[in-house]
Amino acid sequence: MKVVLRETKIGGVGLSPGQVVKEQQGYQGPSRIRVVAYGPDFHEEFETQDVEKALAKIGTTDIVWIQVLGISHSDGIQRIGQALNIHPLAMEDVVSTWGRSKFQDYRDQIFVVAKAAILDEPNDRLTFEQVSIVVGRNYLVSFQETETPIFTPVEERLSDPQRIIRKRESGYLLYALLDTLVDHLLASMAGVEDDITEMEDDMLEKEESTPDLDAIYRLKRTVLMFSRMAAPMQEMAKRLEILDSDIVPESLDYYFRDLADHCTRVGERIINARAVLQNLQDYYILEGDYRTNEVMRIVTVFGTIFLPLSFVASVYGMNFKNMPELDWPYAYHTLVGLMIIYTVGALGFFWKKGWLSFKK
């Protein structure tokens, strides 16, 4: 599985707290706005690049969901922040895509930063991006790094007048978006587990498996990123469960408790995946040590056989005149015969001991 990572660097040293600046590096995708306005008996969707047109829908219907797709241009983001009176530190976090997941209660607004893991199964790609969410009493604004359709299931539910989401408050929409992110995390984790299972099958089925430590380290890095995503999400869900706010009423406590349980399940799968990857890494290291020991064992066996033979050959190769065996007519044949007998006997001894066996 190919993992796509983005490293975004913004601004510079010495900027004022809360200052929103244009990205200098990282993803430079298009910025467009998608608006979903809805109520129990009303639903409207449209796309625009006019910030004022999108903001004008707030207050005209029960709930307005504004999706900002692409955060490369700071002007539009600043206008949204100013119009909705979003805290400057929150606006800074919107474009600071290197930050960790977080939750902040600004009394009349709730600000959430979360990470999305999107699994592209046809292309076997796993990408990560940040999603920032600002929730008010009758509106929700989400900021994405790209145009990736992360929240398509939520949009489909909103288009169905029979779904409960059409009758609930903006806090329920926040729950639906976070629940979708957790579902993406579970699906992505399943893809990583499939890769781990494939490695295990190769290890068990192949008699001589080739160590692939690079792939193991890549998967361990991916699982570590999942861990950094799941733990803050679980903490966030628990804080939202006990939050005393008009935006997140007490009736949503059960939903956020269920969301925290899903995050716990992700955490358990992450722990299992890390354990299996560590076992695979240990196996491949032991496999390499075993093969080295096999080679050294064979080298030692043949060295043990040929060392005495080399000694005898070197002694009789010195050509001293007073060596009585040199004048004996059968000396050569006898010496060669003894060397053959010793070699065969030594090989038989080592074979009986199992030192010449290549089986594991």
C-alpha cells in the first residue's frame, strides 16, 4: 500500500498569534465552496466561489453546512472567519495542517481539528489530510485540504427527508462528520491489516521467505500515524459527551459515547497491528541470524575437515631430505588413502550429528 503524506509549512518565524497566512509549501489545490442548507422540510445544495453568497444562507434556514474545499488561498478563509467571528487562534489552526487533532469550546462556537485517513482501494493508496470544523447554533463550516469527497455519506443522508439528521441540530451534524472520519479510519486500518495478513501468509507458506524490513517499517510508521489520530479523537469524543453547551445538547451524549467506543475499537486494532508487525520484524531478524548461522556452520564443518589435510600437505611439501616417508614407494598412495578415509569419516560423523542438514 502506498502511503501519501503531506508536509505543509506556513508563514515564518515571529508571526503574531492567530495570523492567517498563505501556504508557502504543501498542497496547492483549488478553493471552492459547497453549501448544503437543510431542515425537516427543506434541502438545498449548490457550489460557489463567492464567500458572501455562501454566508448569506446562514439564518435563512434551520441548518447551513458550508464546505470549504482547499485552503491554499487565505483571503476567503479570512473573510469567513471575520464574518462568523471565529477566534483568530482557530483560524490559524485551520491552515496549520501540521497540528494535532484538538477540540476547543469558544462558548458560542465549537472548534474541532481532526485528521482524515482516506483509503483508495482501486489504486491501493492511503492519504491523510486535516479537516477543521467550526460549529455554531445554526451552521457548521468545514475546511478540507483537498476536494476529496470525505463526507459523501453524510451528504446522501441529508438528501433523504426521512433521515433523522434532517431534523436535528448542528451538533448532530458535527457528530455525523466525526463519525464518518472514524469510519474512514476503520476502513483504512482494515487495509493495513490486509497487508499485514498478506505478509504473515507469505511467511508461513514460503519455505524460504525473503525479509522485507522496508515494508514492515513503512507499515509501522502508518500504524503510528493511526495511533496519533485515534487517541485525540477518542479524547475529543469524551469531552463532547460531557460538554455543557447549547450547540451540543445533552441528548447527543449517547452518540458521542458511541463515537468514543468506536475510537476505542480503533485503538485496540492499532495495538494488535503494532504487536503483529513487531513479531514479523523479530521473525525476519531471527531469520537473517539463522541463515548466517547456517552458513557459518557449513563453513566451520568444511574448515574442520580441510585443516588437518592442509597441515599434512604442508608438512610433506617442505621437501626435507631426512623425511623417511619420502623414499617409501607406497608413501604417496598411503597418504592420499588416509586423507580420503579421514574426509569420508569426518563427513559421516558430521552428517550423523545433523550438522550437514539444511532443514530448519
